[in-house]
Amino acid sequence: MKREFLIIIEKGKNNLSSYVPDLPGCVATADTEEELIRLMEKGIELHIEDMNRRGYKIPSPTTKSAKIEIAA
């Protein structure tokens, strides 16, 4: 079964970080967005494998995003 999880990417002073709102504890940091996305893909896979191994229910993705443009 394929699931699509939203990842949040934040730019810090010296790197990028990311987390998955629907999978608490699934986080990564990297120097580039490409590296960060690669790490998050692997991290999500490992996170779900661990949840399965422990007998936890895998949550259905519920987080969505939208962009709002305003004059500022």
C-alpha cells in the first residue's frame, strides 16, 4: 500500500530541517533540499518499519498544506 506523507521543510541559520506531522519523531537535517528529501524518504520508510515491528498502527496521512499569498 502506498501512502503520501507531507513533510515540512524549514530553513535554519546553517542548514535545513524537516519533520512529518503525521509521524511524530520522524525528523532529519541536511545541507541541501535534495539531501533532506532523500533522508526523509529513507527516514519515513524506517519509521514505518519500526512501527510495524512494534505492532503500532500506521496512521493515515491527514496533514495537508496550502499557500496563501498576501500583500506585505
